[in-house]
Amino acid sequence: MSGTALIWEKRTGTYADTLAAIGLAVTLNTLTGEDVEIGDRGHAFSLQLERAIDFDRLDYRVLQRAPGFRFIKTPKWEADAPPDSVDYARERERLLAYRKMREGLRKNPGADDEVRRMVEEAAPLGGRLGRWYTIQNINVLGAIDGVNKLHRAIRQADPGEFARYVTDRLKRLAACGLEPGLADHAASRGRGGLDLDASSLQVFNPTVGKGVSRPKAAAASPSSLPGYFVDWFEEWMKYVGMENAGRLLGIGKDVKAAVISPMRVRVRELKVQAESWLDLMPPWSPIKFDIFLVIGLARILLEQSEFAARDGGGWRRRSPRSIVAGMHTAHFKSMGPSRSLFNTSFIALPGWIPAPDRESVATWLEVLDEHWAVLRPLDEDKSEDAEILKSYRDFLSGPTTETLCGFSSDFGVYAMRKLAAGKPCKRFSTESFERVVEQVDSTLADLVKDPAFQEIAGAIRKATVTEQAYKRMGNQEFEIHYGLLPELRRKAQFPEQFIAALSDFIAKYNAETARHFESGRGKRRRARVSEEALEGIVPLILEHGRPAALLLIAYATCKAKREELDESTASYESDSMGDEYGDQVDEGIHDDGEEF
């Protein structure tokens, strides 16, 4: 391929690599005006520019005037603050005022849209609340000093030395990623290389924290990586990457971080996607934080696909996952006076969303909205709800037959248990479930469409969730089989036992149906399960085994479009997470970190 290509090697396996690659792409875009394409090669990120670039002829002063990340003005840093810095104290006052205004809105639900718009615009950074929380938690994690030091050092560096050093680094990256190692970097500082004040901050390098840094230590002191080994250019790129594609949120006393990880996308397109994603306000709980931001990112890619195609991006026939791979996360756990890395993870975008066309974009947006509507009311503080959310997150990131069947059947049993306890529980629709199954496993999609499968799933549905809904409305006429779903779930591993339990249920179901019809009581009628359906389901279970059994449980608890009972009643309106998609209740906002 003609043009200029740079390679950024992955070194840590965390979002630190991704931040640096995105930061480099943004910096190249600023320097050259070229729309850099970022590609994930597995071991490294590639950055492709369409035309050949002469790095010696670029104007590097533009980077010194605007380093690409925010300077955070505090009393300690007031003298060094540039005009476009973020005034931390002033924005925090805006946050407190905004929270009071939001509280007033909750007491006045009849406020018109104009009032609500004015309240949202009163949030910090002109209504960019998501970006404010990132700045707030940079402070919480004790990184403001490090960020500001490098910002100042770049602005005050000798222009000639700065240009020569950055030119050399870019040329090395263009030479197949030939970058100096840690020892080479340390040696270059002693040979007159440009030495700017930089720190290896854990918020940008999740696995670099306080502790031991020797192979066999005689003692350990609470110190980070020595500044002698810190590569200021690499840290600079990470700061720029966080500004453009990363976010932080305080959850209780902990902090969650998330970073978009590109697969193959142009930097201008990525910035448009990230602009919307950074404004989303996720729930204040760790697992739902992950789920919400991944679903939200998938929605943004679908919504913007047609726009990108018109703009020459050529996305229309590309799946979201082929554009953005997913999202890196890190959880920093409060350990008293400090916060330490609890875990890191990568959550892929849903692989079951295909390359959309004009007609299917709306369909898949509806599927994603339904998934979030079902999961949103779950309370992560309850162990049962948390397990369901974890199971869904596994399915979301790694859509296999096993994760699909495991999550969907577990949720089916959970939904019946909630309804039996008289509690609201939204359910997936049969239509959206069928679409997802078809993308995950086409063989199972044929199974779900089989008439025998459909008929028996319908009977299970009527004997469980549907009749439970009638009971809630004071109109129960048939027995509710409370123990059926857990029993089938337990026996799903053993096809013969599952078939025996299913046959026993169908016999009871048909007998009760006949008695009800003969008695002439009640106003409702239901069809018996046919012999053909029973004979047809047995070979399906024997052929497909556990997946078929689990899918039958899952599909039976989905809401059918043509159900005789509309279950979207007022009892389902309970929603603990806010009023709209992405508008969460302001709970769990912790105090800011240490004093300046």
C-alpha cells in the first residue's frame, strides 16, 4: 500500500497500548491533516496515511501550542495554566449547582423540555458531564500533577529540540515500528535526548502501580516506576488517547475506566463515534457500566453507519465489530487512602450484529434497546441479579452457543422466579431472540423455527409466565407450574431425563386442558399439545442435546408477539436507573480525591 505506515507495538495487553495508538493517530491527523486509518494487527496497531509524509517538513509548533490533552487548573497550577485550561474548582461548583437543579426536576416531573434542556446545559463543561467525570477521577487517582507537568513541559520545550526529537520518533515508528526499548530510552536521556518531565501514571497505565519492580527484591517500597525509565513521548500519546477515546467514572469509592479499542477505522470517524460515546452516562455499578457502554457503542456505530457511508467512510456493509473491536476496562478498587488495580478486561462488541443495510439498522437498534430495557432494572447489589448480569456480559463479549444457551436459560428461570414472587420482570421478545440465535448458530436457528419446538415452547410459556401474569390480574384459570423451569434446567445435561420430565409435563398439561374444556368453566381456552409435536421434539433433543434443551427453556419464557395477554402493563414500569437511555440517576458520586 502506498503512503506512509507507522506501527505501534502492543506491550502491556491493556488499554495503555490502545490509548497510545489512538493518541498517535490523533497527533498525526493534527500534524498532517491526513485522515489516519487505525488497524488492529493483533500484536500491534498499524497507522496508515494515504500520502507519503516527509516528517522533516512538518510544523511541530502546533503541538506545543495545543498538546492534545487538557491542562487542569487548580490553585497549585494557576500560574502555569494556559487560557484553554479546565478550571477544576469552577467546574466542581457547576457540578454541585447542577445536582441541586436535577433534584429540583425530580420534585417537578411536569417541567417542560426547555427547562430540562437548560438544566442539562448547566452541567460542568457546558453539559459534557461524562467528560467532567473523567477529569474528576484523574484527580481522584492522583494524576493531575503528572498530567499538568507534561503539558507545561511540552509547551515550554525548545522548539528546535522538540521538533527534532518528535521527528526522530515518528521516523522510527514508520520504519516498521522500530522503537527504542526501555533500556535504550534510559540511555538516550544521557546522550542529550530531549528530556521532558513525565510520570508513569496508573490511570493511563493500569498495570504500572506502586510496588516491587525488581526480579528478586530484597525489600519493597511504595514507589512507582522510576522517572529515569519513563518515556515521555509514549506517555504523551496516552494522554491524548484518553482525551479522545477514554473515560473514567467513580462508582462508590472505586473508579472504573473504559477505552474504545479500534479494529479498522479512520481517526476522524473514530472521533465522531467517541464524541457521542463519551457523552453517555452509564449506571453507577461495575457490571452494568460495562454492559451499557458496549451496547451504547454498538448503537452509535449502527446509527452513524449510513452517515459514514455518505461521507465516504464505506461502513454500510461492515459490522460494528469490524470497525471497533470493543472496549478495554479497568477497575481501580479503593484500598483506604489509595486505589489499586482490581482487574482489567476486554469486552468485545456484540459479534451477533451483522453488517447492516438500510432496512436492518432499525431492527438491530430495536434489539439492543430491548436488551438494555430488560437488564436495566436488575439490581447489581443482589447476588442473583449480579450473576445474570455477569452471564450476559460473557455472552455479549464472546457470543458462542454455550454462552447464549447459558445466559438465556438462566434468565428464563430467573424471570419466572421474579414473576412468581409478584415482582416486575421485563422479558425478551421471541422475535429479537430468534434474530440473535440466527447470528450465533444457524443450526440452532433452524431448531427454534421447527413447528414441534414452537408448539411445546408455547405450552411451557402458557403454563408458567403467561398464567402467572393472569394470576397477577386476578384471572387465573389453569395451574401454574412453578417448578417446571428449574427442573428442566437441572436435567438439560441429560437428554433422556430431560425428555422424561418434558413428557410428564405435557401429559399433565393436556389432561388439565381437557378437564377445563369439559367442565365448561372459565372464559379462556387453550390447545392441547399434539402427538406430532411430542414425537417431533424427541429427536431434536437427542440430536442437539443440552443446547436444544436450554434454548427451549429460554424461548418458552420470551414474550411472544401474538400472546393473548399483553404483559407490558403498569406493573413493569419500575426502573431504578433513570428516565431515558443513557440518563442515569446521580447516585454514588464520591467526593473528589486529595486536596490540591
